[in-house]
Amino acid sequence: MSERIYRDPVHNIIRLRTDTREGRLMVALVDAPEFQRLRRIKQLGLALFTYQGAEHSRFTHSLGVLHLITRVLDKLSETYQIGEEDRAAARAAALLHDIGHGSFSHVFEHVLGFHHEAWTVRAVLDESTEINQVLRDYSPRMPRRVAEVIEGTFKPSFLGQLVSSQLDCDRMDYLLRDSLMTGAKYGIFDLEWIINALAVDESEDRIYVAARGLYAVEEYLQARYYMFRQVYFHRTLRSAEVVLRAVLRRALELVAAGERVWCAPGTAFEKVLNRVPLTLADHLEMDDSDVLFHLKQWQRDGDPTLRDLARRFVGRRLFKAIDLDMPSEERADFLRAARGAVVRAGFDADYYFIEDQAGDVPYYNYYTASGSDAKAHIYVEDGYARPRVREISEVSEAVRGLRQGYELHRVCFPPEVKSEIYTLYHGAPHPPTVAAKIGE
């Protein structure tokens, strides 16, 4: 069989067939420059500041998602009829779902106020892109169908749920991949058994899990919960994001005030600094290297705040962080006093005293079963003798416990004021037993 092979740290061997029309479509999409760009965007953004092995890219993750949806579709096709073009659209969407990501994954989204899925859809539909041309060569309506999968409007809906839902191939790949590459073992779950247990509820047009797979899905949701707590919400990772956002905000505000900030002329990054709306080509021009290159130059900038923040980021001299584990009525007084300590030390509190809350991370979420959309729920088969399909929290006590979630509310500040703020936080120099709550 003619094929292209990728060696993968999670799935071992990923095969793309080149002797079928659908297989050639996938290979051509992988080779398109819009997809190759994902090699230059870190999957976990700034997690490498905490977990030195977390160097993996959106490219490797996206190949993994394609591999998983291919396996799932092969399994489901044994029982259900899936049209050839429907299958190709679902696989293409799984492969391309992240091509709209900005630099350092979600950090740029937060600063510039965009969502990567909107750029992904534009890249799929815009006839100037190579991926659009490749999709049109397969079928004139394929770009629109792939966009519908990504937007969540594709029919049949169960195929779209394999790309984006609470139990999708995207989440299943990134949990296993992020766990492996960070060295944190919390993201491991029984992938094989979940794939084995997936089924289609044809009357409701939705994916569900057969009764035998209930415990594997519970394990999957617990893996997500602990990856939140230990990796995605890690203090050092979040502190690095806080510093990077502060650098970018300072540069944008200086330019808006008419100050000169160095940037490579004629580039998309220059447009970003001048708040000129980006074209699709501009957006796809930028990756992690553009941001890092400019931060390295800003280490010599004439503005003391921009220069200092850039040096802190490049040299990994990050802010400290404290979880506000105190009664809510005490937080305002502490925050006021801590902010005052930062100002007295000579820092601009707008850039050096940052509250960090879970609401800033919309792209990672616990399972809450909120909303009426089927893709917001996980459905499982309840019982064997007279089974019925139900939302998983109606069946699983373990999942009901996870729905309580986790409140992230921290404050980040320069290490130069650590002692004073720790004293304010604890009322006295912090004892060793409390040190574990404080991000070092």
C-alpha cells in the first residue's frame, strides 16, 4: 500500500494513504504552507517555561487529531453508513481545526481580542489559500463543508462532534500529548477502550458511549480535571503568560501614545503594533518566532517598563504568584495593600500587579454539561438489560463531583516585592507549611 508515515511520540505510527483520493487530499493539506506554519506554533504556548519538555507544536497535535478521527471513523463505519465526502470533510476539519491559531497559541488571542476558530474558517474559505485550493480540487463544496464542521453546523451532527465536543478527538489527543511531553502523568486515560465503546445515536444524531465505556470516560474527565489543576493552571506557566501579555500591552500603548517602538518594517507585526486590521495573509504570516524576535529587540528599548518586561520574559525572570485562598470579603483589602506595595517599590501596577482568574482561559474547560447543544454533553448508555442513552452526570457520581469545578484567582507581582506581599498575605513571614501554596 502506498503511504506516507509519520513517527509520533503518542500514537507511534501515523499513516496517510496516498493510493486513494481521500488519502491524497490529506497529504496535500499537510503539505500546504498554512498547515506547515503550525510547526512554528507551540501547542502549549509557554508551558515550556515550567515543563522543559513541552516543546511540541500545533503541527504534531493536529496530525494526532487526524489519526484519532480516522481510527474512530473506521470503527463506526463497521456499523453505520458514513458517506465518502462526509468522511473526507470530517477528517479534513480534524486536521485543519487549529490553523487559525496565533502566536503562542492563546496568548495573542487574549491581547488582540480574536478567536482562532474565526481565522481557521477564513483560511478554509478564502480562495487565496492553498488549503482552499486543495479542498476545491477534491470537491467544489468541500471548503464550505469543512467550515461547517469547524463552526458546528455540519450535518450529520455526530461527525462534527468528533471534531469539537466534550468528548472529541481534539481533547483526546491533547490530553495524552500534553501529559507525555510535560512529564505530568495526570492526562493518561484508556483511549483504546473509549474508541471501542463509541457509537452513534442515529435517532438523535449524536455520539454516545456504550455502557462498557463508562469508566473509561470517567477516567478521561478526571484526566482533564487534573491536567487543569497541575498543568494548564500551573502558577509558573500562568505567570509567564501574564508577563508576555504585559509586554505586548505596553508596546501597544506606547505606539498608541505616539512613542516609537522598534519593529521590523513592512511586517504583519508592525500592523499589530499600529492596530491596523490584519488580512488573512498577515495573520498567517506570524508565528511564535515573530513575537520572540521583537521581545529580544525590546530588551534595549528606551522605555524602562517595556525594556524591563522584555528582559524578564526572555530571561525567564517571571512574576511570583499567590492564590487568593482567603474569605472573599478579605480580598479587596489585601489586593489594595498589595498593589500599594508594588507601587511603593517603584513599579507601575498596571503592568506589574496582575490578577489572574480562570475566566481568562476559555479554551480549557471542565465538564459542566451546560447548554442544550448535544456537543456540550457527553452521553452514555445506562445499563445492559434495558439500556437507554443519558447525559453522563445523570449516571456517574464521579462526574457529578467534577462538575463543582475549580476557582482560579491569583495575583502576580515582581519577585522584588515578594517578602512584603507574603507578609501582607499571611499577616507575618510565611511558615514552611504554607509555602506550598505560594508559586516559587
